[in-house]
Amino acid sequence: MTFDGSQKIIGKGAQAEVLLYHGFAYKVYNQSYPAEWIAFEKQQQQAVNKAGLCPVKYYDTDDPHIIKMDLVVGEQLEKSVPKAPEEGFRLLAKAFRFVHEADACDTTIPPLSATAGLMLSEEEKSEVLPVIDRLSQKYKSCICHLDMHFLNIMIPHDTALVADKINYTIIDWMNTRVAPPVFDYARTYVIFNEFAKEALEFYKAAVWPDIQALGISEEDFFEAVKVCTVLRSKE
């Protein structure tokens, strides 16, 4: 695929940059990034669309390292949180509930238990997989985003941040798996612990009532945190 020079960079990560081009977003991966992983990302997005969790559709291009996507107009929630932190964390908690309540029947999203060990050493597998199995037997599984944070929630430009009223779109579903929700909450805890330790208490205050309502114990939550810490170290 060839761009005509009018493209504009609107996002950049370690493995890809996102371009605005003729009304669509294009995710352009490094050529070294495995094409099969990109194909898997497109499959994930289709499953997420089917579950009603995100309206953004992905389209094939003539380059396996470029994905064409519907453009999400707005800004990342992170930009608005400093002005209204309590509402930002309330919206984060609301986004978790929205994902976890989706119908997971007949989904093609893989279970966490089937993919968690792919990048782990034998020692790490012995540490991580029994916990995933135990908690998967103890708690009901659902669709989990597994990368839920303020950068992956888009809200309209110049809109007052009121969690109960604002429209939002959750993006970046590559890590999505079917698992007990404790792993979703734990994964975000690990991310805050890594990048914004000062936010941990705000985060726990926002989501802990929902965690308790699901019957998840504090001990199991922090067991899941250990699992997510190991898995994140392999990314």
C-alpha cells in the first residue's frame, strides 16, 4: 500500500504507528512484526464487534503489515482525568462493567488459560498456570479487555467528564481473553503500579466495590496481580 503524502501521524507505539489518511486510521506495523499476530488482532476485533463492545471495524489492505480502521474521533481519557480524577476512575470502573457484562457465548476470543503460557519458561508456567486454573474454576469467566487504562478509553473532545453521562469508546483489544474478571482488574493494577503508583488507591477505591460484589477475595486479587506481573514482563 502506498500513501499519497497527505497522511498524518496520530499515534505511535513500540511496534506500530497510527496514521490519519482520507478519513480512516491506518495502523502501520514494523516489517519485523509477525504478520500472523496482526491477523490475530483483526480476528480479535471482529469478535469484539460481534460482542457489541466496540463499533470500530478493521479492514484488510494489500499489505499484511497495515490495518485500515474506522477513525475514533475524540481524545484519550488520560487528558481529562487531571481535571476530574474521581469521574475518570468512575468511568474506568464503568468500562470494566460494560466489558464483563457482554455475552461471551460462541465467542472466538481465546481463554487466558490457553495462551498465558506461550511466552513463559517452564519455571514461570509452574508459577502462573496453576493460579489461572484455580481462579478459573472458582470464578465465572467473561470477556476481559486485559489492557484497560486511561489511554485505551476515548471520549469526545471538549466534553465535561461525567461518568454517568459521557459517551466513550474502548480501543486496543489485542490482549482480550476470556477469563475471570479478577485478571482484568489485576492487570490494570499492575499497569498503574508500573506507571502511576500514586493512582493505585484511587483505582482500588473505584473498582473494589465491584470486585467485592463478584465475591472475589483480596487474597485471590493479589494472586492474580502476581500472575499479571509475570505476563506483562513478557510483553
